[in-house]
Amino acid sequence: MKSIILAGGVGSRLWPLSREHFPKQFIKFDTFDRSLFQMTFERCLKLCKDPEDIYIVTNELHKFHVMGQIEELGYEDFREENILVEPEGKNTLPAIYYGVKSIREKDKSDYIVGVFPSDHLIKKEDEGKFIDTIKKGLEIAETHLITFGVTPTKPHTGYGYIKPSKEKLEDVGYLVEEFKEKPDLETAKKYIESGYFWNSGMFLFNTDIFEEELKKHCPQVYEAFRLENIREVYSKVPDISIDYGIMEKSDRVGVIPLNIRWNDLGSFDAFFDEFEGDKNGNIILSEGMVFNSKNNLVKTESDKLVSLIDVDNLIVMDTRDALMICKKESSQKIKEVFKKLKEKNDERVLYHKTVYRPWGSYTVLEEGMFYKIKKIKVLPGKKLSYQLHHHRSEHWIVVRGMAKVVVEGKEYYLRNGESTFVKSGLKHRLENPGLIPLEIIEVQIGEYLGEDDIVRIEDDWGRK
């Protein structure tokens, strides 16, 4: 069996916790020691024989998060060619077919493939049941496109629904009678009473069957992928979901019930289902005090003490650069804030104060019109690109570890407490040759301090 992990998305409904450059699948929530993406990868390892059987479809922004988080799990040698970078997001059907085509091109064989979004929460205690359910579908996936329907725990307006027919498939699942879009509350109640499932967005199929149904029901996607250049493919392929492109039209679709706790953490509302609150339903994911208040969700990334007094049904998300407060029932409207900020080209939809790079991370500590102060962490054995800046100079002060510095081809080393100055226009590189993380304080001075003032001459990760 092969696995395709879908790892794109921007996480607009979880802003400011989630950002375009660091969406929810890469966040390590307080109660878990791994990100949702890492949990998904480890589940796929239990289904596949080898890490080489896992393919990840992502985008240029998130490629290095994928690589770094797989490396964290101990798979430093994971094949980079198994990370498939989409030139632009075109919904789930092109992403899945990109994975299928890449699998088939390896040895021209047909395979059973499982498709798993990277941002779903399935807790450790349910992983065994989840793996068993997927394996039960392997035989019928030879003849049908299988989707997995989660047994609903309550009426939910944020999920699509699946209506099973009465015709069973090998005592494991059912033929699908109909897919339903996200309903209003009253309709959702009727769906549950009628035995509908939540549409989980996970799939299992034989690659031959998938291509046959794709060619039949969505030939535009099939034809676009006959082009060799992936950028050309994505310039021509339509923006379309697998549900709309194939699953709703094919008569070879089955659903297998997934009787586990499952959550896509699609909005802050979903946190109330997964995180433990106090006796009044308050979920405080940071230091906090609550008085005469109930059903509130609070998380802060700073050291602030949060106090709630005489308030109910609030969501409070406090990061270093943004504070979001809304009524619990209004959490779906957060995407509108995200949209407005994006229209204004506000970087707070893109980045946190801490930004992750393939070599480590940096945190913006302070900034003004003509200066910016960062804390930079470089992982052992990693180095930044050999680069120059047109508009800024940089002071580097080592606070931990040893730095190897290259300026215009000249190499030297800096130890704890030592510093250097790199003038604008000079080619330079920072490297960590040691065994512990290198930490430096960088002070940038110049008339323009944007992240796009980087000219890369040489880069280990092929960035421009």
C-alpha cells in the first residue's frame, strides 16, 4: 500500500494561531508532543511497509516544514523526491492525482493508495482502530473508490455528509447513495437521524480504478497531467475537489464507517470537543485565572497571565503580534479578518514573530522604521544561504554555540560573546559547525528591512 498525505492549506479559520507560512498541521498544540502532520506521517508508517511508500503533496511555502518535521521524527534520509510541490493550490483532485501519477511513474504498476489530509486529529488511543478500519478496506478498494465516513457525535454544520445506501460491500461498508454539502443545523439533525456519516476527506482506491473514473468523469484533470512540465500542468488544470470531480458522479463509490473520535480542527469551536476544560467548560491553554465565567477558550503565546471575570462563550487568542477575541458562535467569521488583512498585504497573515526556515528559525524581538532585532537559531550542521542584501547592514552577536562566518569568501569563527558586522552589498553566510544549536542576536540597520531583500548566490535547498 502507498499513502498520499495532503499538506497544503493556509489555516485562515484558526488565525492568529495559524498563518499562511505556518498553518495548523505544523503547530504543536499544548497537549500533544507532535504536530498534526507528524501524527499523520506516523499513522501512514503503520500502513505502509517503508517510508518510501509515503508521498506528500504540499507547496513551496511548506516544503521545508515537511522536511524538518519528518527529520524531527528521526527520518533524516526521507526521499526529497517523495515531497511533491504544487506550483499553486488547485483543490484536492489535482493534488491527489499529482500523487497518483508520481507513484505510477516509479514502476508503472498499479497500487492501493490511501489519501490522508495532514490536519486531522486522531488521538493515540484511537490509532489502532483507525489502522484496522483502513486495512479492512483494502480488498474492496480493488473494485471501488472508498471514502471513510465518521459516525457523527452531534449535528455539525461545518462538515459535508455522506448518505449510505442499503447495499453492503463485503460486510465492511456500503455503496454511497449521495454526498451532501455542509448543511444548516436543522438539516444536520435530520441527516444524523437518517444514518448519514460525516465526510472525513480520506480515501482508499486502486490506482487503475481511480484513473478510469477520472478519465470518465473529469477528463480535464486527466488531460492536463499528460503534460510533462508540472507548472504547465497547473496552469491548465481546473480548481476542483475530488468529491465534485469524481466521487459525486461515479457509481463505484463505497463508504466505510470510521467509528473513532475524529476532528479536523477546522475552527476554534472544534477545540471545545477535544481539549479538557474545567467544571464550567473553560479551556485555558496558558496561564490563566477564571472567575464566574463559563465556556471560554483562551490561549496565549506570551507570558501574560489571562484573567476572565463574568464573561461567557468567548474565544481569546493572543499571539506576540495579534490579539483575536470573538464570541464562540462567531468563530467561523475569523476567516473574514484573515481575508481583509490579506487584501492589505499585512504580513501578519503570513508569519508569526517566530518564522521557521530549513536551517532553523528566527524570532523578531523588536523593530522600528530603520532597525530590526532578531534572535536567530541555526540547527547543528546547518547553514543559511550565501547571500547579500542591498538595503541593510547586519550586526551579529553570538549568545550560544559557535558560528562559522563567511564574508566575501573569507572564513572566520565567532564564539560566545563575540560579534561581527556585515555591510550591505557584501556576500555573506552564517553556519553552525557545532553539535549544539547556534543562537545569535542580529541587529539589522537600513532604509528597507523586508524579507524580500535577499539575493541568494548559493543555497543548500535550491531557494531563489
